Amino acid sequence: MLRVSPVCACCRYQTNTANRMLETIVSIQPKDSGGTGGETREAVVYRLAGDMLGKLPGDYVPHEVCRAIYIVSTHDPKPKRAPIIV
């Protein structure tokens, strides 16, 4: 049985959420321009996608992100103390 760590599951969840959001943006755009002379469906999607890309940090490498999240989530700022035997 393949076990997926909670950290990688979190990364997968966030990736799936972003994909669903982009699919929603594409699906709610009107399919016809209607002859109004406005932006085409594709132009609107490209503009929105470009705006989103401009807000993102550098390249996303899933295994590096998962590793960084794991390191941060397992870091304990308080050092472990040896038990005191009385």
C-alpha cells in the first residue's frame, strides 16, 4: 500500500484547487463575443492568467516545496531535554 505523507497531500490539494479555479475561470467566460467588439474569451483568459502568473513566486518544483514544508512543519524551536531521573 502506497502511503502519502500529509505534507505532499497538502501540496496535491493546493495544486488541485488551483486547477479547479482556472477551469472555473475558463468555464464562466462567454462563449460568443456577441459582436460587441469587446475582448474575446481567449484574450480575457490570457489576461487573467498573466495577472495570476505575475503574482506567483518563482518556479514551482513540487518535491522541493513538499520537502521545505516538511522541514518547517517538523522543526521544533524548543530543544528536547533529557528526562530527569530522580
